[in-house]
Amino acid sequence: MKKLLLIGIDTRSMLNSALELDYELYSTSYFSTSDTPSIKNQKIILNEKDGESCGIFEDEFDKSTILELSQDYIDEVDYIIPISGVSPSDFKKNDRKKILGNRDVENIENKYEFYKEIEDEFLTPRTFYVSDIDEALEINENYPDIQFILKPLQGSGGYNINLLNNDMNIEFNHGEFILQEYVSGINLSSSVLSSKNESKTIVNSRLLTMNDFADENSFIYVGNILPLTDKSIMAKVNDINRLTDEMNKTSESLIDKFNLIGSNGVDYIYNEKGLYVIEVNPRIQGTFECVEKAFGINMLEAHIKACVGKIIDIPEAKYYTYKKIIYSPARNKYSPLDLDNIYDLPHIGSITEKGEPLLTIIDKDNDFEKLFEKVELTCKIVNEKSRKDQLDA
């Protein structure tokens, strides 16, 4: 039996799918949710305990720690699948040969290099590389009609993205940033399967950030709704079929352009000027479980098959699915909730800091309105419970 290592921030959903396949499994993750499957070969960095804080993810997470902790697994296994938080570029050159998926992604993960490669072929926001805040402000003065956002040169999940203003006083601290034209509109995403010879869009989705929930100063990823229809897009669009056709064509062209294999994602913003390409995610995406629930397929198996040259037959979606990450509204000590659509659950008694990811809601239904109501009701219940369990005001 071949040995497979799943490695990244949170391996829960991948492990559930991997347990259906014929591999000896290994897992290294940062988070240890109480609903993560327990396997023999498993390492977890965040050891949640009753009465102890889980800390601030951005301050605590260091991908080099995961790699160092995993080195014996990396040496032992036949295959590796990196998940969000760990890039193929982080592995030693010889270890990259074991990766099931893309191995050379530097020109995609570097947002400025990505922009330079696509700017002449695709509609994309104007982007500059900046070395410090003064350079960013100087560029801003030269383009008085454009609102800019400041983004890390590399990164995902919408963290550390800020609208630029003249009162900013940000120290780059040896980090690298881009200045990008802020495009307002509808956040969208495509999930694409690809082999060396073929690319095929599985599904398009409505991508959700905190901006969609009245927090206009945050671009942090919250979730997805799929498949994309005139209902699930939750905005007025004249021709949803034309839009989805354009997304399919553009996404597949981008995947082919960068010679990507396996499961990959493309993020967009759509407005009256058109479909703006924002970034390509050369890995399995956050829509993983939504796709599985909507289509009744094993996405990890589909990813692996695509990597070795076979694109599965993609059925019609049977359900709408909605994923929503809940960020804790208060510093709280977790106690159980009697709900059947919540995942990534903290260990009982562990402390989640305000603003940190608390848990994930994932649900499905044939009726979009019913699905939306169920998820939003669960969201209300979780937030109210979190506030009741808060440790300080």
C-alpha cells in the first residue's frame, strides 16, 4: 500500500476523503479540531487544552515548523499533497518529486510575477511592486482616480490586505508587498480539474469575504456558495449563463497557460467593466467539501486521478452547498453545540480569541433560499452562544 502525506494548516476534510481511498495515511497540520479523524501517523502543532488559549493564528503559524516536524514523514512516504498554508516551493528539491500536484508555482504565488504574466492577455487590476509605504503613497498620488489596496506579495485567505490611505504608517519589516487597483464588484471563483492534456471546470461559485457581511475594511475569506446560478450569485446579473461560460473559458485558459495539474482554483471580481482575474490558487481549494456535497464525488480522488492523467466524469450538481467560516465575535471558552452542520470544532474548554476562526458551517439543500436560511440561522446561534460563553467584555 502506497503512503500518502497530507500537510497544511487543517487536514480534517482531506483526511475524511483520504480514508475512503487505498493509502496508508500520514498527516501533519497546524490545527487540531475535535472532529479531525485520528490516524496512526499524525502530528499536530496546536495542542488545544481545556482553559488554554489557541492564540492568534497570524502570530503563531509558521510553515517552517510544519515542514521540520514532518521531515521523517516526508522521507518515508511515497506521495505528498500540500494543502493551504504550505507551498510546493517550501519543500526541498528532492522532496518535491513526491508531490501529487503542482511543483513549480513560484510565478503564480508571487502576485506581481503573476500579474506581469497575464496583464496582456486577461482583464486584471493594475498592479505595482512596492518596496515601502512611501513608494506606495507616491504611486497613489500619480493615479488620483484609482483607489488602491496594499497586499502581501505572497499569501492567501485575504489576510493583511488593506485599503491604501494617506494616513497609513505600515512598516514592511522585510516583507514584500504589491499595490493593486481596488476593483469593487462580485467575488467569484472557479474550481478546475486539469491533467497535462486537458482542463475542465468542475463548478463556479460565489466567493465570500468579510466585505460581504458589512465589514468593509476586511477581505478575509469567509466561504463559498455553489453552484453559481442567478440565485446563488446574490446579485443582479443580466445573463448568468454567459458569465459562467466566460468563467469556464477563462479559468481553463489560465490553468493551461501555467501548465497546472490536479485541482486548482481561479478567483475573480465581476462588475460592469467585466470579469477581472485576481489570482490563481495552484492547489486544492476551500470549496473542497462543498463540491463533494453538491456533486457526490470524492475530490481528493479526483485530484489524484487528474495528476496522473485522467479527468473524472463530472456529474450535474445535486444540491446547492454553502460554506461559512465563523470568526469568534468574542474571546470565549468553547462548549458543545447541538447542531449537525458545523465542522472544524474546537476542543471542549479551549479558548478562542476574538476574531479568530471558531468553526465552519457547511450545509446543502435543493432549495437555495432554504439553504441560505439554515446557514444564517446556524450562524446566529453560534455567534449568540459565543457571546454567552465569552470570558471578558
